[in-house]
Amino acid sequence: MYVCICKAVTDRQIRSAVQDGVTSMSGLRKTLGCAGQCGKCGRHVKEIRDEVVGGSCSDANLMRIPAFSAA
Ligand code: FES
């Protein structure tokens, strides 16, 4: 879904950039160009960024916890 109409930036692009380490709004602005023109998408970009950062404990990052042994 397009989030930034001015720069044709999608939510996938934003999620991907954040997962690649671009976690600041200024970084997203520089990298993707979103939120840098009219600014109307800024709130939505930030929400997506926060969602990815807050949920950064993806399956790949989860620590494996050894199974509990009752024996
Ligand atoms: S919609 Fe993103 S800068 Fe205008």
C-alpha cells in the first residue's frame, strides 16, 4: 500500500528500510524520500516505523529457550 503519495513509497519499502537499520525519521526521509515533501504521510510513516521497531523481535531474532525437562 502506498503510504507516501508524493514519493510513491509503500509500507513494504518502509518496513524493509527499518529492518535494514534505518530507524530514524530523518533516515527514512533521506533513504526513501518519504515525509519530505508535503509531510502528510509523516504520521503514518512513523507508526509503521514504530511498529517494526517495537516488534523487532522477529522469529529470526527470537532466542531459543531449551525445553524444560521435568526429569
Ligand atoms: S505524502 Fe509523503 S511527503 Fe507528501
